[in-house]
Amino acid sequence: MAELLTDPRVGLPVPYIVAWSPETPTPPTVVRRHGPQGQYLGYADEHPGDRHWRGFLLPRETLARGRGHAKFASIHTRRQIRCMRDLLCQVCAMPAHEDGERSAVFLFAGTDRPVEGAVIAIPPVCPTCIPTAVSMCPRLRAGFTAVRAQDSRPWGLKGVVHDPLTLDELSGDELVPVAFDQLELCWMVGYRQLNSLHGLTEASVTT
């Protein structure tokens, strides 16, 4: 379990996936690289930790959880990916799924239930941390839907796509969703992992 830290400025608990002030991503110089499968985006001074577990490029950001102050509106890319990959609670980083299963609870703002196969970037929440998650998020406090997914499958990444010819950013500040089987992913810097949800049922939760 990751220690649940508190922001010293406001005295509030900070969910595991939230970024802290020293963890601002830095933009290294991007270059065109060549491999057995063709060309793809890379960094001029690429490090082993610059890539997603499926091999795609990620932003370079420091690991400084608990230092400075929490940026509640920002998500730390690698902690978000870890939670999505291993189905860890976005608040405490403990397993949010049941032993031997990939069943987990996801919280959605509003009253509309997601459809089968919905693609999301928000990690699950374990039962213990649901009250904390609701109290920390203004959108959830206004009303939320809790859904149990029997399976959460890696679907793709959400990030900034670059032009294969000029290497210029095509999407600006907007993060674009791209599936793992799409060629555009070779030219993306991915900021969020996306999972698709399957076997959805309404979840009864305590807040």
C-alpha cells in the first residue's frame, strides 16, 4: 500500500495518481527512429524509462511524490499507467480487484451508466477509498454512478500525436485517444493509458 499523503498547504489527503509540483513533465527533443517494424517517434537522448510497458513513448517526468504541493487537477502519467495496468486503487494504490479476478469498481460523475466496452482513463477505486474519492472530487460530490466491471482490458493511450514527416505536434494541448493497434501510436507521446470495460453491472457502494 502506498502511504496516503496529505498536502501541507490545505491539509487534504492526496490520491496516489495526483501529480505533485516538482513532477511537471519536461519536453525532450523528439527524433525519428528506425526499427524492424519501421519508423517511430523517440527522444534524442532516450532513457530506458521513457517508454510504456508496450513500448510506446511517454513524457519524461520526475518521481517526487510528497514533495512540494499537490496539483489536484493533474495526473502523474506513470502512476496512472501502473494503476490501469495492475487495477490498483487510484487513491491508495492497493489492488482494487478481487483475488484471482479482474473485477473492480469504477466511479463516474453523473447518473449515466457507461456502455459495454466503454474506454476510460480513470483507474478503479477500492471499497475502502470510495468515500475519500467522492469527497475529494467536486464532480463526484455532485452525483456519481458506481459500476463494477468484470474485466478491464488495456485499449490504448491518450496523448499528443506528432506529424511523421515534420515531427510537429498535431494535437496541440489536446490529448487524443489512440488504440494499441493503430499506427498513429508510433508517433505519439502517451500521457494516459486507456482501458475498455466489460461485463458491467451496477455496484452498491458506501460513502
